[in-house]
Amino acid sequence: MRNMPDATDADGLTVGQVSTRLGVTVRALHHWDEIDLARPSLRTAAGYRLYTAGDLERLHRIVVYRELGLGLDRIRAVLDDATADVPGALRAQRTQVAERIDRLQQLSAGLDRMIDAHERGLLLTVEQQAAVFGPQWNPDWPAQARQRYGDTTQWLQYAEGSASRGPDEWQAITDAMADFDRALGDAMDAGVTPGSPQANQLVERHREVFASYFPLTRQMQVCLGRKYEADPGFAAHYDGIRAGLATWFRRIVDANARAHGIDPDTATWQ
């Protein structure tokens, strides 16, 4: 590198001017200088870097290759190795770019499903919903749930799970819940008492099955047990399995909660 006592713009460009012209940071230019990737050919008497037209040409190629995703070591080899297979390096990079584009497209599709799930709750057609959930299912229920619970953590958890589920996954969840309902009715018929090991096992099984929608704490389960008993729609469902089942379920949930130090009378949704 040679010094120039009184360099003008015609003789070279400063780091700041090159940074503006090429759209790279001054820090990047200093780093490339330090690692001897792109060093300015000139300096003023005061020691300021000046880049010539030839330096700018090299820098432009570096910027282009970097935007294509090549690492600095790879760029150095392409620029400095006379035997380097530049077309081969670019083809390899093109393959990587194509793979990255494919991953981004998959990510975009996943984001679309996530957005849709947050807004709709259930990504099934009306026909698919009827096939999975049965003729008693109302396709308006997910929208009603979104309107009522859309700003809650539980809706967020439900929607994120829903985004990755198709008809088969929902069918498996529906079957698991139906199996649990049958076990609940059979236990009541068998005279299982609240607080017994068998009843407590059913309560824990309910939490496991329900976790397909969102995680259910024991306090939340107490609140849900109250809702099953008090809400006409839920009560009709459980009492349709066995008369009085909604109340019996609430009682076994309360007993299990007490065994874990929770007062059902003061339990809140948390």
C-alpha cells in the first residue's frame, strides 16, 4: 500500500463514501480490511483509507457473493484462487438457495395455518367436522368459542395445536374422549365413590385426555367440573350418557382436588 499526501475524490473514495455507495457498513469494510479480504490500495498522509476503482470492483463482487449466501472464506477462494471453479461454486450456492426457499415456503404455509387456526380454531371443512364429531356437532361452535375465549392463553394453546391437526388427528382425540366418557359412565354404574383410587384415576385420565385441547390444571379442572354440571349443554351431554353423571363427575373432581390441597369452593381458573 502506498501513501498519498493529498488525495482527492478522483484518486479514491473514503470508507464512508464506499459504505454509502455499496450499502455496506463501515464496520464491515474495516473487518474485510483486517482479514485482508478487501484492502484499500491508498492512504492519505493522515492515514485515512482510500479505495480505488479496482478496489470498488472487488468490493462489489464481495457484496454480490455475500448476498448470494457465500461465506467470506468461500468468497476469498473465488476471488483469489485462479483455479477456483466459480460456476461450480455458484451452482452449489444456487442449490442451497433453492433449499432455503423451499423451507421458507413451508414456513409460510405453516404461518398461514397458524393464523387461520387462531382466527377459526378448527381447520376442518363443515363436512369433515360432521364426519369427525358426529351429526350433533354445530359448525358454528368454534367461531362462538373464538368470540368468547379468543383473548385467553387457553385459546392460544388450542389454536397452536389445531394448526397441525387434520381429520385423522381430530378423530383420534374424539375417540379418546368418547372412551373416557364410557369409562366414566361404567364407573358410576359400578358404584365407584368420589375420593377412591378408581375415581382419582378417572380424574387424572380426564386431565390427560383434555390436554389435547390445552393443559388443564387441577384448579381449572374444578372450574370445568362446575361448568359440566351447571351448563345445560354440557349437562345434557353427560346426563345423556348416564342420568346424574354430570353431578357425579363434578363430585369426583372435587374430591381429587381436596386430596391435592385445593378447596373446590374457592378454586379459580388458574
